[in-house]
Amino acid sequence: MADITLISGSTLGSAEYVAEHLAEKLEESGYSTEILHGPELNELSLQGQWLVVSSTHGAGDLPDNLQPLFDELSAQRPDLSGIRFGAVGIGNREYDLFCGAIKQFDQLLIDLGAQRIGDRLEIDVLEHEIPEDPAEVWLASWKALL
């Protein structure tokens, strides 16, 4: 089992790229990782550490590949007290619901008993053309909390 499971939700690929970059950096630090792009609930261990990376599309909506997991978690309401997680959102601050997808996912995980490690990162693509850069900076402080 991986030390950290990275879960990405992406419409155009930016969250996948960020998740893959963070996995590479974690592995360089000695962690084992598993990357799941839009997994189903039965693919996930309900124990351990997750790192959720999601873009936002539309009016604060979850990406199509992450919506099914969100719906499964909402419907089944599993006990996630064995999960510690980090949350990285990618969005555009010009929209009212900036990083709305990661905010929804973060709140659902907390509601189901998971414990967030550190602060949620919200990346504005207008400010950071390459979202991997601020994500890597954030990862350094996040790893210190593991």
C-alpha cells in the first residue's frame, strides 16, 4: 500500500499534472505514492493518507471524473476517521466560486471524519501560469506535518 494516495479531478488536465508532479516530489523524499485520476470509492483504502488535487469548472463544479467519487461518498457516508488528507485546488479568482470543487470535497471529507493535514492550497491560474510551482512550495510545508 502506498504511503500517500493522490486523487486527482481534472477537466483539462492541470490537476493531473499537479498530482503527478507532487507524487514525483514525494517519491524523491522517500514516500511511496499511488495516483488515481477520478477513482471510484472501492479503489480507495479508508485508512492512510490522501492528497486530493482538483480543478474547478463551471460555477464551482467538480470535474466530471471526480463527481462520481463525491457522489459515492455523499450517498454511502463511509467512516473516514482513518484518513488524513491534504487538499489542493486549482481555479480562477475571476469566478465567484473560486476553487469551489476542492472546497466542497474538503468539507465532505471532514464531515465524514477525515482529518485535514495543514491548510488547503488554492492556486489561482491567473497568478500562477504553472500551477506545479506553488503546489511544490506548499508540499514542502505539508510534508513537515506528516
